[in-house]
Amino acid sequence: MAQNDISAQKQALQDQIDLAELNKKLLDATNALAAASDTSKKALQDQIDAANAAKSLADAQKAGSDAQTAQANAKAAAQKAKVPSTDVQGLTGKVDVTGDKVGLLEGDLLATAAVIQASEEIARDVNKALPAAESVLVFAAGDFPKFDTLIPYNAQLNISGAALDRALKMPPLGVGGEGVAEALPAAATVLDSVTKLISFFKSDFTVGGVDVTLDDPLLVNSVAKKLNALQRKVSTPAVFNPKLLAAESPFLKRLLDVLDTRQLAGATATALQSQIDSLTKTIAAETGDQKQADQQKAAAASRKVSALQAANSFVDAILAKLVAIDDKAGSAPLYNIVKEDVLAQMLADGKTHALIVRIQKAGGGYLIKKNLWTFFGAVPLYHMGGAAVSYALYNGATGAFEEGGDIPIDGGFVKKNDLKEFLTKVR
């Protein structure tokens, strides 16, 4: 409303107040006139006449003020009529965020950025801890082998190989070498006990699972990239290990040697059995000391055949388990053994180290920040993401712990419009 309109209204209100006061004075004067003496009536009448005159003047002034107010209202109505009317409410600058998926992708992106930042710290610490000429094998915690397949099968292979060698060295047609065949069941019992004993230590290599938003390979790849940038010789055997293609496995070579020996033992047992059969026919026609001597030879040969056959059966049982497909794993134990064996050889060279990394936790969130600028249309949405990662570096030959720790990264809040630029800088 214009200043002139306000002044006119105030003046009209004051005129009304003045008029009310004059009416009160007139009423008082009239009452006084009725009670006054004749000598004072004239004076009172003069006052009444003056009051009437003042009242008339006030009425005239009020009418003028009312006219001015009406004129001002008319002007305001005319001005308002020029503006189109609408029932649509104006914008308030309010931002509604609904649903449980808000900021999920942005949170994951910022958590990924936090993992990348953590990988820089890991690569820096590892690079400082090792001589320049030594290499690093990077593993996700779940991919580092426990060697619990290789160890018991190695023991079985060693026992079967020793049994074959001992059986083959027994005198073919003479006295000696008793007890080899009987020793194999006992060896199998001992081996079963060793395998069970090993299982008690499996928990030493087990890392408890936690719910994470991001997968460990993200950290593996990022750390490998940072180490490579530091001119460090680095590889990720769980992702790709070309030595597996060449089958450079001592266990596999040892297995092939045992199978060759098993074939030799089988041929030896067959030949011995043929000689025993021939000797048995000869013994049937013999008498005296010669017969007793040949019977002893035949008995010794039979023991050797039994030992060779028992050792071969033991090897066959091992081979059957090695090549049997595990429905859960989708592969045969031999496959895992070769992987573990090749890796064991890579770590055993004295210049290779195992770096085990894990994303312990990752997540994100969002923040709505309202201020004067958001009232004028600025986006008040902020996103954040963070991660906690852990790592441990071990000497491949000795297993000694060399470096490690936990790294929490709080990415802070990033404005929605600045997110792309922030991620580009981190990358």
C-alpha cells in the first residue's frame, strides 16, 4: 500500500477521534445549559454554538478524508487488476528426498574413491618396507590359499612313494623285507591322523566374513596399480598366474614319478608271480632240503608281490581322490593342489612377499543442507562415502610379518554438483 494511502487513513481516524471529543463537549455543554442560571445560559449557548461549528468542520474534514481513502483504494485496485491472477502457489525451494535408494550409487562411488585413497597408503608403506629388487604378490583375503589341500596329499604321496621304493628293493627270491605290506595300513592310519591334525590349524588362516558394499578385488587391483607405478614388481596370482599354464608344480612332477614307479611295481609283481607259479610246480616234485629252500624262496617272493600290490593299491586310491570332481568346488583336488604348489614355489624364492588386503567395511550417506542460496534454487544435496581397509605383508619364505595395519578413510561430504569433478581428481 502506498505511503499516501496510509497517511490518508491515519488522518481519517484522527478526524473521527476529534469528532467524538467535540460530541462529548457538546453533550456536556447542553447538560450544563439546562442547569445553569439565566445569566450563564447565554455563555453556555455560545459554547454550544462553537461546538456545533467545530462539529460541522470535523464532519467536513472526515468526509474529505474518506474521499481520499476511497480514491487511494481505487488506484490500488486498478494497479492489481493489471497483474494476472493465478491459484498456483509459488516455489519454496524445498527438496524432497524419498525412498531407501537415495544416494546409493553416489555413496558407492565415493566409497570406491576412499578405497583408492587407502590403496595409496598401502602401496607407499609396502614400498618403504621392502628392498627395491623384491617382488610382491597381492591377494584378496579370501583368495590367499590355506595350503590345506597340498599338505595332506604331499604326505600321502611321500608315503606311497616310500612304500613303492621299499617294496621294489626287497629281495626277489630270497629271505628278507618282511612286513612291508603290513606296514601300509598302519601308514594310512598315521596319515589320517596327520590330516586331521592339520585341520585343527585351518582356523589360523581363516578371516571372518563381514558385510561389505565393495568387493576385495577392487582393493587388490588398486594396490597393484599403485605399486606398479612405484616401479615395484607386482602380480596378482589369484587373478592370473601364467606358471599354472606350464604346470610348473613339484607335486605334479613327483606324482608322475610315483605313477612311473607304480607301473614298474606292477610289472615286477606280475613277473614275480609268474616265477612263483613256476617255482610252486617245481616244489611239488621236490623232496628234502631242496624243497624246503625253494619253499622259503617262494614265500619271500609272495611277500614281495603282496607288498608291491599293497603299495600300488595305495597309489591308486590317492590318484582316485586326486582326480575326483568335487561337486561343491566344481573341480578336482589335483587342480587346487597344483595352484597351491605353484604359489608355494613362487613364495619360497626368498625375494617374494605376500600382501593380503581386505575391505573391512564400506558405505555412504547423504546430507540436505538448506540456506538462502537453496531458496533461490541451488541444490542442497551432499553425498559422502568412506571405507575401512586392512592389509598384512608377509615374507614368502619365512612367513614373518613385515608390515600391516588398518586404514579408515572418511571421504567427507561432497556437493552433488561437484561429485563428477571430485571423482575425476581421485581417479
